[in-house]
Amino acid sequence: MARIKEHPILEFKRGRKVSFVFEGKTLYGYEGEPIAAALHDNGVKVLRYSLRYNRPRGFFCAIGKCSSCLMEVDGIPNVRTCVTPLREGMIVRRQKGKGVLRA
């Protein structure tokens, strides 16, 4: 496990332990912490692939500006997982391309 415990700018709030699903696998994190931090702690380092060259992108700026953390969360594309708080039962997937909003 690689839990981020300190950051020079951000404060990670640690609530109760919750489960969420990442690409079909049940993982655990703490309510209120950024989704990307919970994924990082569970060993998920690649959050998406770049549009043009399909290069891996991970937890980079952690303030919602770089777009390296865009993922599909509960069917909604382009969610900035570095600033979106984790909640019980979320379904998180790597986004393909620009993402498609489902009806």
C-alpha cells in the first residue's frame, strides 16, 4: 500500500473505511479522500491514457488543473478524481478517449 499521508498543499480528510469498485474489482479507501488517492493506495498508478499517443497518465497535480486524472465515475465521464471525494459504492473506470455521457 502507498497511502499518501502528507502533501505540501492538500489536506486529505480520512473518514470511515468504504468500498468502491474499480473496473470490476472491489477496493477500499476512506470516505472523503480524493478518489485518485484511494486508487493510488490500492496500487492503481495509471488513471487514464492520453488521447493522442495513448500514453499512461497518473496522479499528477492533485488540484484539478492538469486533467491527468479524468475518469468515469458512476457513469459520468471527465470526473477529476484528484479533487472528487470518495463515497461508499462508487463505480470508477478508466475512461476511453474523451468519454461518452450515457443516457
